[in-house]
Amino acid sequence: MQSGDLVGVQTRSGPRLALVAELHGSKASLLVGFEAKPERLPLRDLEPICPLPSGLPPGASLGASPWQLSAAVLVAATPSRQDLAAAWLLLEGEDGPLALSALVELLAPATTPGALAACWLLLHHQDFFRWRQGQVQRRSLEDLRQLRRDRRKAALRESRRQHWQDLLAARQPLSPAQLASAQAQADQRADLEALQALARGEEQGPPGPELRQALHVAGCGSSSGEIRRLLSDLGLWDAHRLPSLAGTTWSEGFSEALLAEAAELAARSGETWPGDGERVDLTGLKTVTIDDADTREIDDALSLEPWASGELTGAPGQVAEAERGSESPELAGLDPSSPDGWRIWIHVADPGRLVAAGSPLDQEALRRASSLYLAGGSVPMFPPALSEGPFSLRQGQRCAAWSLAVQLDGDGSVVSHELLRSWIRPLYRLTYDDADELIELAPPPDTELAVLDRLLQRRRHWRLGQGALQLDQSEGRIREQDGRPELEVVEPSTSRLLVAEAMILAGAVVGKLGAETGLALPYRSQPDCSLPPEQELLALPPGPVRHAALRKGLSRGLTTVQPSPHFSLGLAAYVQITSPIRRYGDLIAQRQLAAQAAAESPLAADELSVLLEQLDHALRQGIQISREDQRHWQQVWFEAHQQESFEGLFLRWLKPQDGLALVRLESLAMDLPVVVRETCEPGEGLVVKVREVDAFADLLRLTGQRGTGPRGLGPA
């Protein structure tokens, strides 16, 4: 090889002609193409086509002397397909390789540089011959057929790929008819599985190059949110599907075997079961249940029983609000301080009557640890045939229960208590609105709720005197109704406070009972908390602002097998006991109490610890799913209201360096993070607007600024 030789080189754009300008040992400087682009390549990458004729100086370009090549010259010198086929037939039986010039002799009148160059270029775009290491090799008939089969397959794959990209780019719901063939379905199914994994956040790396190209054509990025939106457009992803719920025990539903077992137990619930003969008949008590109208699992009820000769006089009153520790005001006319007063009955469902520990249904409930609460409704811990059937304390039905009778002293402390298994018959199923009306009006002969309210107010003031916190305020959440987000604001009404206090009372009595008898129970505790100084709290506006300051200092609650104080409840020991249909820990507590009452061996502390550890993961997972679900529906709600402004109340800074604050949106009764670029103090009013919201991308950014209306608020 020498300067001026005509050679061929492979580039990214395909085969190109070039001239050797200068040699440099194992490399050569080249002038590539008709534009004579300078390039340096190793000699091994050059394919000789025609040496420079002897005695002639090297040309400056392909178009110059001595080559005088041009696009027109090459086109004119390029053999036809028929000529190639004829040469291929002539060479049948010739197994050895040919020089380029030998093939050109068969194809062209003369082996001119133009003919050699045109033939070399053609060899890279035909099937009859193979060009390898500077020589021509005739392909066999079988090779030719296989090559053409491969080419047809490649063309089909490209057609299917283009068809698939077009379907994705259309972003319309897919139907089976749009999948062109069985093979296409397999390819597209693989792509869809990869997209589903990316949407769920299971794939850590980016999609492959072909899938990435398809996403690009569809105008979709590679983030999980963008892919979820694409799949939703294709009808392959529920817009409100929670990635964190996929693959969990709640998403799987109950197996056919468990549903059959539940149906059988429900059918046999009217039979006599072990221990039924020892139950105390309390069906004569005037028992009521108080729940939301859509509650289906009713696991607690209340009764009030006059004890001996106690009397009530005076009208029901309402205790004044206090955040913590104030003296109980005089409640005129009510004196339950002696044993001859009133007994509060708190009845709790008894699912352990039908479901034995260690049974398949019990093991499934253990796996779930609790019912799961979502915007669209709850996912139960037990099959509905049981949880909404014989487990529930249903109106007019004789129901198996655990019943706790508590008598309070005049200061709200517990004078006496009695815990037993019972039969009850709820007389009324009340909603909270129903109960509020009965408490307020106390119509004869239905005065029991008003009396019960006064008793439990006294109990609450006793707890406040023990250091309990009172943080009651309106709470908003988004509910899903037929695929649409709806705002629900729950007010701390009289009846809700009554029920909450009764449940806390039951947990306090059982906690004290367990502590006194050394019984291992799932005690709920809260370590001492570091709260702001009293002067600092008093300087804050009462209500949400003060509550936010208090909540900031609260420690996380714990579950242990030994009794420990619960700071914010003001109790020395506390056990959640009143929701065994919906919380497995409450069912454990019932079984421990049952074993103790029957003089059997309850679980030891170390055994119970192991069981509680099994619950912990599922409980945390359930809480995380519920939070993610509520956050998603908040985003969906704000998408529908993103042009609106909202009155906000500055509570406190979350990240002052980033301008991130906790702000209460008063019309929503929600405390949400908001970007505030101004200096603000707790209690100042803000106007809050939606800056960005995308439920698919799990994105909500709110911004707030001072307004000009009352309390600094502008019109919302």
C-alpha cells in the first residue's frame, strides 16, 4: 500500500471510498469520500480496491486525476442485480475465494477504477457474494436462502416494532385485536411486563434501548410516574392503583378455602360453642352502638346501668376545653362517687368464640395484623362473612361479647371494675349524628347517653389532671366515591369524644388489671415527651397552632409486653382492647385475659414478644399503604381544584432553610407542607395555592403567601 491508493473503509454511515494520503507506520492518513474528509486509521481497517498507477502522482481527491470518480460514474459502473445473479450462476462449483478484480471481469467490460470501486460498494449491499478480508466468496444456495429468511424475519420484526410504537404513541386503550400476531403478542407482552415493573418501582435501572426508543416515540419519559400515566392511557393501569399494595396480603384477597371456612363458621355461629354456658346474660341492658353510617364491622357497644340507689338530677353539661391538666368543674346534680352510683358497660366483640388460635383464619388475620383503611373503604382482617356477620355487635341480635363494667369515683378515677364474657343484644345502632342529638336533647326515656356523656367527661378531666393532652380538632381526609375524590371533615363532636373516652377507659382498666396480676399483654406506651414550656404554649393561639407545637414534641408510641406509662393519655398502663375484629393485637389481649380467667396458661412475656414482632412488619406496612393511599387521593383532589386558593394558618416551620412550613388548610381541616418564602410566625394567615400537582408522579407542591384580608388573608 502506498500514498494515492484507492481503498475502502467502513464508517458508521456505511462503506466509503478513500484515498491514502500518507503512511505512518501501522496507520494511514486518509481523504475520505468525495468531500476528502481527513481521517487517520490503522492499516488493518483499510480494504485495497485499486493501487495508484505506476509513475502517476497521488491525486488530491477522488474526483481528481488519476481516479476521476464521481457519483454519476459510480452509478453508471454499478452492476445490475441480473448481472450479479448471472455471475453467481457462472461461479457455481467454484469454492475458492476470488479477487475483487476477478469478479469485476465477469461483471464489467473492463476493470477500471470506477468498476472496481462500484463493485466494492455493491458487495456490501447484496446477497449473492460475501466480502471478507479483501476477497470475494460465493454464497451457497442454502446460505442464500437462510440469509433471505433472516432478512424477511428482520423486516417483520421491524414492522411489528413500528406497529407497537404506533400503538404506544396513540396512547389509546389497547385491545387484543391490535396485537398483530402470536409473536407480536409475546414481544409486546414482554415490553408491557417491563413497563409494569417500572411503574411499580421494581426495576432499578433504566429500560433497554428498544423500549426506551418506544417510550420516546410515545412522548413518555422513563420515570415511574410518566410510565404509570402511559399505561393508564393504554387501559393497562388503574390510575388509582397503589404500587405499595401490589403483592401484599391485602391485595391477594382471601383464598377460596378461607372463605369457605368463614362461611361455615358463620352458618354454625348459632350453635353452642365451648364457654357459651358460662357467659353472663346482659341482654336486658339498654345497649347501643355508635359508629359512622357506613361502618360494617361493629366491635364495641355501650350501656349504662344504675347501681343500687343512685340518682341523677340536673341537665347534661359540657366540660370546657383544655389542652392539659385542669381541675374538673362541678357537674351539678351528678354524684357517682359512691358504690351506689352508675356503672358504665363497655362491650367488645368476641371473635375468639368462633376462630381458634392457630387456625387458618387466625393465621391469615395474624399475617394482616389489622384491617387496612383506604380512601375507597376498608380491607378487612377477617372475611366479611364473619367480620360483618356473627363477629359484629348487630342491632337486635344476641351477640357474644367481652363486657367490662366500670364504676367511677366523683373525681373520675376508677372505683371498681368487672370483666366477663357475656351475651348482649344491642337495642339501637346509632350514627354519631344520632348520638349527638340524643346527648343534647336527652329526651325521656332516652337519657342514658346524656348521663354517660357527663360521666365520661368527668373521666376525661381526671386524665387531664394526670397530665394527658387534649388535642381534639377537626380532621379532614379524602374519600373515594365512584372513582372521584370527596372531602370529608370529621368534627370532634360530643358523641365522638364520648366513644373515644369509653375506649380509652376500657384500655386503662385492662392495662391496670394486667399490671396488677403480672399478665403479659400488648401494652401501648409512650415515653415522656419534651413539650414546649408553659409560657411558650400560652403565647400561641389555642387550637391547631398550639396543637402543632405539642405534637412536635411527642414521642413515638411503643408496644411492649410490660406495662409502661402512656404520656399523652395520662395513664400508667394502657392496652388497646376494643377492636378485635380489626386489630389482631386486641384479639391477642382477649385470649390472654381468657386464659387467665380460665386458670389456664397464658403466653409468657417472651412468647408474646415473638408474636408481637410478627405483627410489627404488617402493621408498619399497612400504615405506609394507608398514608400513600391518602396522599394519592389528596393529589387527585387538588388536581380537580388546582385553580383555587385556600385559606391557610401557619403552624410551624418544617425546614426553614428551604422555606418549607406546616400549614393548616382550614377548609380542608388538613395540616400540609407548604413552601412559604416570607417570614411568618405561628398563627399568621396565608393564601395557599397549588404550584404543581401530578397524582401519577406522586407530586404535590403548595405555595403560600400572606394575604390582605382578615388575619392577613386575601379572598380564597
